Amino acid sequence: MLSITIEQTNGGKKRKGKKEKPFWQRAHSAEKFQESGLWGLKLATDEIVLEPKYDQIEFCADFIYAHYEGRHTFFYKNGGSSDRSDCDDDYLFYENGMIGLKNSDGSIFLPAVYDEIIDWGADCDVVYVRKGSEFHYFNHNHDEILTDVDIIPEDRWPLCPFNLGEDQNREVLLCIEPIEKKTCNRDCFAYGQWVRLSRIPYKSIREIFADCKVVEMPQNAIEHFEHKHTYIYSARTCTASGEMPLTTCIEKFKTLGCYDSSWEFLLKISTNSRTKINPHDLYNVVKHFENNDLETGFSGCIDFDIAVDIDETLADGEVRVFQVHFFWDDMGEFLFDDSKMNTLPNGTIDEVRSALDALSPEDRCDLLEDAFWWVKYSENRSWEATKQVLEYLKEQGCDTFTSLITRHLDINFFGMEDITPTEWKFKKEIISWAISNGGELNIIKDGKTLYEKFVDDIEKARVISDKDNTDALESIRNAERLAEWLKSKGAITAAEQHSKIDATLDGLSPKEVLELVL
């Protein structure tokens, strides 16, 4: 997406001195004028607001639309703008300050009488329209649909209650459920299938996951969802029966687009008290997330948590999965805060203690959650000094020991010569400390254990390394020694790990399965 720089001029000269009014305000005080067959905007004072280079300019309710040479620009109320190719907006068109929609053959589907139109796309038979505060949903036969709307007072976007886009902090989650056929006016055809739409207040999620009778949702998982850095969220639900109903639900969720990006997931699995959950089916759910076999091409979800509850309204053999997925990101704070990026990797124990003491309780909690990820080798700090820092962070509540292993087995196979023998020794020390404190060698991500990915990266380094680069070759040998040491510590492949777990699943309760694999 490109942006256009708007140069305010007056008779060809930049204005000086007097403070400019906001562009939106000046533009709406301006008149369209034509020069050499092209349109621009200028004020009564002859000040040029938009240069005459457009073949169409429209004053719409939420933006100014300006078209030129197969492209168009939206100038928004907040002062921003976006420049796009005509093909990026499908078949929307603009007349007399209003928006319409054309069919693929160029005929008019909706006349240009609306302030906003959102076509849900090729796989969805839904078009949203709004004029002022009045909104409607239509299918492509012009029938009005989705008229049954749950009013949620906290909704920050009440004029568009159903929306398949990524909703950002609107205090409402759109929940989508796959169904066999349309039976009520909350049903529509979307994602190439019939679905039922419902809305859930953001504040209800804690209650939904509270007091699960079989396996409780971890408290910190709910806190993570409610965190100030959570800014996109949505929900899915599905009910299935049969031999592997949980797997069926996850397969259905794939078709609803909820694994098309990297998210965090909260899953609530419900059955009645007479229905037993197949432990292999439950483990299969975990494997879907660990293995990244969701056929989406993304690099794996960030995290997931599972709770199990009893619901006597379900029939015997039925299982229902309710899934919340959300995006959480506070990495910006780490990347731009020297106390977090530099002190932990490089500081002395006194500097680390001082940095933590200077933080507010909330920021301190945020830092400790991911602190181990930022501890790395430094020429300025010995292993013994680093160990002091690790022990102190552990005392303060930092317990993500596996992240230490993950970080120090993640190598740049294009720059092996940069990893010195001393740093390889440090990696071994820090991984050993992490293992002794409960760090897990055999977690599976993207279908591989940490050890397995490390071995693959060594092989890649061997293939691309210059045979005359002695530093790189020595580094590869050190990596191979570390891999052998990891194996002696119990590191295995994903296939071996799955076989090991599968052999122990028969007869386990859901709680025992999740304790085993999470």
C-alpha cells in the first residue's frame, strides 16, 4: 500500500508562517476545479489543496476518493491516506459522494447510494451496506439476511455487528459455527459453507472458561487474553460425534480460516458426564498445533491452552469445541527498550536487579514472562555471572526454562563462523541449566523437536559453508558435539516423541493426557 505526499501550495509557492488547517477541513472547504481535463481541489483563495491530476474526485462520508491512471487514493478524516490499484478494491465504484458495487461482468449489483459497502469475498454470499446509521446485509440474490443481531452495549463498532475481518479491540468477539444447512436468520453462506454467526461480549470470556469441571483453564492464559497487548480476537465453535470428534472439529475449524495466521488459542472441550473422550483424539488436537500440519504455511501458533468441561445438554457421544484465538504482541516494548534488550543479555546481577526494581508491577510482570528469551552470550559476562542472573530471575518468578533451550539452539546457519568456541561452551552451560530446572528438550514445533531442527540446521550449514572457512568448519564441529551431548540428555525426534507418547495414552483421562503433553 503506497501513500501520497500532499504538497500544499498557493499559486505554486509553499505557504509559510500561518499554521495550516487540517487537510480534511481544508479539502471540505474547497471546490473541485478542472484543468486540462483533470480535476483538483482549491480554496476560494486559489490555494491548491489537491493538484489537478485526477479524472474523478468524490467527497464520501468517511473519505475523499480521488481516481487517476488506473489507481485511486483515499484521503481519510484522520489525515492519513492510502493509494491503491483499482483491482485492489474489486468492484466498488463511486458516484456523487456515494458507493456502489458492480458484478464481475460490469453490471451494477448495488447502486451508488451507500456510505459503506463490504463484500465478504468470493467464498461468501454476504454483502454489508450502510447509509448513515442504517445498515443491512444482503446475499447476492438481493435477499436481506443476518437481521438477528445481539445488541452488545460495549460494542465499539455497532453499525457493523457481523464482520469477518480482524476485529481490533471492539469489545466483542464474532463466533462462527459450521452448520449443515440454513435454519435461522443468523445463518449465511461463508467460507464456502453454511455457518451460524453469534456475538460474545469480550468480558464474558473469563466466565465461559471459568470452573471447567474436568480440566481447568490456566489462570495466566485468561490473563494473557485480557492483556493490554491483545488487539485482535475471534471465536469458533463446532459440535461433532463419531470415532474422533475432536479431530473433526479441528478439521472444520481449518475451513473457517482461523489457522491462516499466527495466533494464541484457548480451547474449551465439552461432553456430557457419560461420554468419555478418546485420549488419542485429544492428543491429536495437541499434535495439530505442535506439528503445524494445518496446511496453512504459517510458522506455527504462538501458544495454546485447553480446558475440559461437562455439559449435560450434549447428547451421548457428542463433543463440542469452543475456540478463542487472539493475537498478542508486546515485542515492541522489548525491541525499543534498552533496559529490556541490553540489561538482561549483558548486565551484571546488580544491574538486572536495579532494572527490575525500577519497573512498575505490570511492566515487571511483562518482562519476567519472557526474560529468559533475552538472556544470551556476552563477552562482558562470564557463565558464572550469567548463572547468577538466571537464578535471580528464577527467584522472581520467571519459569520459561524451555525458551532458554529454544533460543540457544536457534542458530544462523549462514553465519556459523560468528559463533566462537566460547559461545558454544556457553550454549551448553545454559541449556544444561535449563534442563536441570525443567526445560523440555523434546517439545515439538512445526513438526520437529528442538533437537531435530538443530541437527537440520547443522546440515544446512555444512552444505553452504566455504570449505576454506576454518572458523565456520570449527563451529560446525562444535555444533555436532553439542548435538551428540543433547542426544545423551534424552533428545529425540518428533516421530520418536509421538510414538513414545502414543504408547502411554490408552486409558488416560483428559487431565492425565494434557499433563503428559503440555
